[in-house]
Amino acid sequence: MKKILVFVLCAASTAGVFAQKQAVADAKKLSGKIDKIEEARALIKGAMENPETSNDAMTYFVAGNIEWDAYDKGRALSMVNPDEVDGLAMAEQLLNGYNYYMRALPLDSLPNEKGQVKPKYSKDIASKLSAHANDFYTAGANFFNNQKAYPEAYLAFVTFANLPSMPLFEKNSPIIDQPTLATAYFNAGLGAYSGNEVDLAAEAFRNARLNNYDQPECYIYELACWQNIAQKNPEREKEAQEHIYDIALMGNDKFGFEQPLFLNNLVNCLVSQGKTNDALTIVNEQISENPDKAGLYALRAYTMKNLNDLKSAEADYRKAASFADADAETLKNASYYMLRQGQEIWNAIDSTAADAKAQRESVRDNYWLWAKDVAKRGLQKNAGDSDLNSIVDNIDYFLETYTF
């Protein structure tokens, strides 16, 4: 009885293996028949879930073929009658197939019972990927157009951009020109950013930047990612500052003061690292090249303030505010500094001194009224700025309360 029982169990096990391999074979026969794709998917899904075939490279290779054969049929049809093709469905097929092929590859490189590695499907997969490289870019656009920015559009664009560097390729690696590669990484970054996946977005924007993306938006978004990371994860502040410095340095070298955000971040990084004299050197170089930029004098004033040279900081803030085209941020920084300086001087006045009244009037006229006028100019450029309104309110309070 025991021998019969063992035989029955072995037979049942063999039958189970055969059934699953037959399911893979049946799914393979349906591949390319668009009207049978759901049936083929169901068959191969069962094989992927069964322990007997879930670790077989052929299972995932067939699964990938089911998706890509359907994609190829759709692509051929789109050339004849584009209106009959569902671009979103095709994009999903492309991504599904790619994911299955990626699962097949490591299984295809496992040693056989003799310890030999003899891949059966890897070259075919590499050839398919190379031939379909540009389709991933199209798929990313389709996902974006259908409000599927993350993870779908992100994955499509980042896959497209990563393909040329995949170790899978030997001779048939897809060739993608650098501007297109950079744009794909940038689009991948937008996809991840919209999904609030800021680490993935930062990496994608970095890859776009390092591939010479030629617009400042890439740098700006990458900065925003790291500022977001630092704000939400204080333990990553040092890491974030290192990235912000690299981005700002490269952005400033590439775009100059036409994009002052980069110089501002560069100076902030240097000051926070205690390298304020280095920051001052950079700002002075920029001023010598752009002597008519109000923002540069405000930035130098900020640097001098951190060097505790308050008189030089005051002179630069006054200089910055003297430009008719000074922006609201520059005017706000200048007015706030003069408001605070006026308070410091006021608090230091000896009320018994013979010229105490003259000192108080000097604070009123040269600091607070000056700061109020500058803040009002700022409000003309940005009426909704609550900080500027607060500066004006504080000065009005001083003027109404204090005796001069």
C-alpha cells in the first residue's frame, strides 16, 4: 500500500507540473491574438502563481510576449487607422511586458543541474528591448496625457532613459541622443514629483542635469526636491545641503545671474557651512560683472551681515533699494534690515545725552521712515506680501508710540 500511495503522489505531482507547463504552452499559442489577450493573461497568471512554474524563465518570457505581441499588433493597426487604437492600453502593454522580461532575465541566468549557465531567452529579450526603445518615450507621453504621471509615466520615461546603459546589451544597445535622454529623465522627474516621490524625482532631475538638460527648470525642480526632503527629514539636512550646493554651483555656472535663485542658494550653502568669505568672493565677482543688479547688493548685504560688518551691510541694502527695478524680495529684505537696525540704535540711545532727541529723530528719519517707504514700494510690486505689510505696521506703531 505504501508503494502504491507513493506512486499516486508522484503521479499527482507530475500531473500538476504538466498542467502548468501546458497552461504556459496554451498561453503562448494565444499570444498575438488581441481578442484572446485576457484569456492568455489568465493562463499565464496561473502559471506565475504556481510553485511548479513560478520560477521558470519561460513563464515570464511568454508573459512578456503576450503583452508585446498585442502591442505590436496595435502599433501596426495605428499606422493604418489611428482612431481604432487605444494608446493608453498599448502603453500599459509595453510596460507590463517589460516588467515580465525583467523577471525572466535573472531566472534565465541560473545554472542548470550541471552547474552550467545557458540562457535561452536573454538575447531575444535584448533584441526586443532595443527594437522597442523609442516606444517607451511614446508610452510615457500617453500616460501623461491620461493623467497617469506616477508611477506609469515615470516608469516609462526612466526605462527609456536607462535602456542604453543596461548591461544586458552587448552589440545592439539602443542609441539615444543626449538631448532626448536628458528630456526623458526630466519628464520622469515630473512624473515622480507629481506623485510626491521626491527622492525618485530628485534622482531623475539629477540625471537630466548631468546629461546637459538646457533649461533651468530641471535645476529648480531638483532644488525644490532637496529642500522638501530637508524640511520633512531633519536628519537628512547635511545630505540635502550637499546636493543643493552642487545643483546651485552648476546652475550658477550655466545660467549666471539671469537665474539668481542659483547664486542665492550657493551663497546660503556657503554661509551655512561657515565659508562666508568664499561666498563674499563669489558675490563680489558677480557685482563686478553686473554692477546694475539690485539683488546682488542685497545678497552681499546678507553676506556682510553674517560677517558682522553691519555698516557695510547697511550700505549695500541702501544701494540695493536705490535701484528703480529692485524686486519685492530685495525691497523687503532691505526694509526689514533697516527696521531692525533702527531698533538696535534706538535701544542704545542714552536718554540723558544732550543730543538724545537728535539721535531719536535720526532713527525715525533715516531708518524707520526710510524702511517704510521701501516697504511700500515693495507692496506696489507684491501687494499680497504679508511680511511687507507687517513691516509697515510695525513702523507705524513705533512712529505713533515713541517720543521723538
